[in-house]
Amino acid sequence: MTIYIDNETIEKIKDSGDIVDIVSDYVQLKRSGANFVGLCPFHNEKTPSFTVSQSKQFFHCFGCGESGDLITFVMKRENLDFTEAIKFLGERLGIPIESKEVDKKYINEREEAYRINREAARFFYKNLTTNNNALKYLKKRQISAKTIRQFGLGFAQDNWESLYNYLTKRGFKAEEIEKIGLIAKGSGNNSYYDRFRNRIIFPIIDTRSRVVGFGGRVLDDTMPKYLNSRDSIVFNKGRHLYGLNLVSKFSDREKILLVEGYMDVISLYSRGITYSVASLGTALTEEQGKLLRRYGKEVYICFDSDTAGIKASFKAIDVLLKIGVSPRIVLLPDNMDPDDYINKYGLFEFEKLINQSLHYIDYKIHVNKKKYDLNRPEDTIKFTKEIVKVIKSLKSPVEQDVFIKKISQDTGISKEAIEREIREGSSTYRRTDRKRKINKDRPIIKPVQDRISSGSKKAQLDLIRLAIDNREYFEVINESLTNYNIFNQNYQKIFQLIENEYEDKNSLDKDALFDTLLRQDIDKKLVEAIFHGKLEYEPTDMEQVLSDLINTIILERLEEARKDIIKQIEDIERKKSSDQIDDGLKKLFMRLTDINERIKLLRQE
């Protein structure tokens, strides 16, 4: 029996691990442009020639020639085999590794499938080079001989048994060929026929350069236009992306573009867009979404502008949002696809479209604007209600506010009316709005250094931890405590540093923040408590948790302000002098009434 770790776990390791972090445990790295350099750990050298690319998750030594990904690095540095290296990284990254016992029959069957696919790809490629009709078709689509070779394009003859005869003559069993979907059983017991006939063939190649399946497109209008390999021991449509093998080699991983078809990927690549991929005839899956996230910092979607393309874009957006990716949408003119556009207008104009791409919310607004006539009141109402549903899905109050203003400007509907529409059924907005009413025109209260309850201290500590963990939590805390300064000066300094770090980031590097805080004039024990302590509850409703912690601080501040005002009133009453003092008393009583009302409202929450 052989110990086997499934591909999903391996991909999770690659997705979660950062090669710079891993290598930094062994090599002192320094940034050099887009990469990192250091002394090679595999041979002795005095001048650094060891380079690590964070964008490509790859290392290479120009001195000794060693290269590979983070798994390869651990294998070489720790002298481990592949399975041991995966377990080593899993333990370091906190990813549980489950080893499965798989018999050699399974391994052999999988390797045989790869061999069959490779031989079939060669057969199809050879067919293409000798078929004038297929070559004319590709030439008409502006596909060069070089591009044909790069993608391994082929042609399936208009023959029912050509591939079957070719493969069986080379010793492959019909049952094995049939299992991976290249042939199908005929009506007779021992008869088989080719599934791909009279089609341009697109080999589907994984990032390890193995042919895992095929797609086929007819030369005319015969249906079905496209035919894909069925799922097999080496292929699952929902786990692969067409063109990813080339993206993994040539893209800088700054961005990745999702398109609909094989020809889109090929045309874009041949004209310089080396970062496009296509799903394989199905709606985007979560597994494919994770591949997009892994191979591009920015994810773009460019589907056809027809009804089917819009529907597919909306589905892809939902899948990507679920895994934490906010995609941008590239808009094409009506009745055009990426292949059409780049062939007609060229690389420069297509890149302009990418630079003008829309935030996914803007895209949904754009689509609904075309759906409704905003000159008609009834359509304006329908449009606004439709977009309100979209805005409700946003977790960030800042994002909500931006798009509320945008819709208000587009429709002429007041911002307040749109906010009220959003509040219906939205507990988040109800709570936030109530806070705004409570805190409207609230007084700025200066810090009191010597009167802090243990409850307030704990609330401050927990809020700082939550602000570090999540930017959205930080924004809620920052908005709610703008004028109610955090009591302790140490907390104020920490919160200011957190705000500075979040200025252009969605998340924080906690280790770097910890080191920064230790270098500041801040109580070191407090810093240790923030980073090494834990929240003592299991929050099931973070909105309520944040509300309770914030209220704890605000209530104590209001109570302190209340005591100070009462003391001032008592001092003035003891003096009992001029009319000016009466005016002062009147203002103090008004402030006291206002604070009492705020305390009452907060205690009711």
C-alpha cells in the first residue's frame, strides 16, 4: 500500500503558505525590487544569488541552479520526501493532514490515464498539421502556428474510429480509454467509437504540464458547438481552469482574467494577455475561485455582454465573494466577446478596458440601469429597490455609504430615503443608525487618566484586539468612539498606529505591528496582553459584541462627564453671584439633561 495525500490538501498548503515566510526561517532575505534575495542555503557563496519571487511563489539560485516552489524548498532543505514535506508544512501552517492508504492499482490507473491523454494529444496535433480545413479555420481566427504549438491545439478527424484504432494499436486497452471519455461503447458488445469527431481540439493541461482532458469545437454551426471530456480519475471540470498551466509559467500573478471560452484565452494570450483563463463549460465553482485567488492578486471577469454572459458574471461574482475575493468586471461592447474585441482593436485597447473595469457593485448598477428606464418614476423605484438589495449585502458601512450616495445622485432619491429602505430588515443598519442618533452632536470628552473601571479596561483591551483582527471591526469602533476618546493614553497610541497601518490595507501584518508597538513609548505589558491574550467569549453575533463593548466605554465616559458637570453646578451654586453665573448654570443644566438622555438611551440597548 502507498501513502497518499489528496490534491485538495496539497493545493491548500500552496494556497496558505507564503514562500517568503518559509524561506525566511532559513535564509536572511532582503527585498530587491519585486523579489527577495539572500545567500543560497544549498551551496556556499559570499555574494547573494538566491532569489525568491513572492508573486510567483518560486525560488531560484543563479549560482547552483536549484529552483522550485515552497514544497520543493522544504524537501531539499529538510531532506524530506514529498509526503513528509507536506506534513511538515501542514504542521507549520496549522492545516491538518490526512494521509490515505491507496493501493497501487489506483496509482497505476491514474498514470495510465495520463499516458493515454498525452498520446491522444499528440495524435490530435499531428492531425491538425495535415488538415487544410482545420488550419484555414484557425488562420481565419488569427491563430498563428506558434500559438498552435504553445497550446498544443489539435484536430479530431471526421471518422468514428481513428483515435480508437490509433490508441489500441499502441497497446492501450479500450476499457481504459473509455473510462477517461475519449471513446464510448457502441451498440455491439465489443464496439467503440470516438467521442471527438470533426472538431478543433483544445488539450486541458494542469500546472504540472499533464494533459488531464480535452475540449472540442466544431468548424461549423453543428450542435453541440463545444464538447468536453467527462470527469475521470484525472479530470474534474470544476477543479481546473483552461490556460492555467501557461499563467503559472508566464504571469506575474498581479492579476488574472476569467473569460468564457477556449478561443478567448488563446486570442488574448497570442496578443500579450498572458494571465487569462476559462472555466470549462460550467458555472464557476468555489474550487476554481480559489485557483483564481491563488494566481492573481486582482481578479477580473470578462464574459460576453449578452444575457447569458451577464447571468454567468453574477454567479461568478457570488462565488468569488464567498471566498473573500472582490472581483472587477471588464465591460465589452454589445455582441462582442474578448476574442472578437482584441482581434478587432488590439492589445492597447483591450488593456484600456481592463483599466476601466468596474467594481462588482458598479457592474450590478450598470446592468440594472440598462434594465430600467430611470426617466419613469415606477422604473426608478424598481431600480432603487433592486440596488438596495445589493448594498445590503455589503458589510462595510463605508462601502454602503459610498454607494448610497451614488444611487442618490443617479436617481434623485434622497440619501435618507435610501438609508431607510436599507434599514428595513437589516439589523446591522438599525443598530448603526441608532448609534448615529445617540452620538449626533455628542460632546468631545477629554481622557480621564485616574478613573477607569476594570470593566472599561477589559472593553478597551478587547476592542483593540478586534480592531487588529478585522478592518471592518476597526471601522465600526473608530466611527463609534470618534469623540469618546479611549481613556488610557497607551490605548490611544495603539489605536492611532492601527489606523495608520490600515490606511491602504485590508488586513494587518500582526507580527510587524507587534514589533512596531514594542518600539514605541507604550507599556510593554499591555502590548503583550493584547497579542498573547485571547477573547474570553465565543461570539455568535459580532455586531452585538462590538455594540456591548463600545457601550461599556461610552457609558463610563458619559458617567464621568455627568459627575464633572454636577460638581461644576454645585461649585457655582455655592458662589451664587452674578447673572453671568446664571447663564453658565443654564448651559450646564442643558448639558446635564443631554448626557442623562444619552445614558438612558444606551442603557436601553
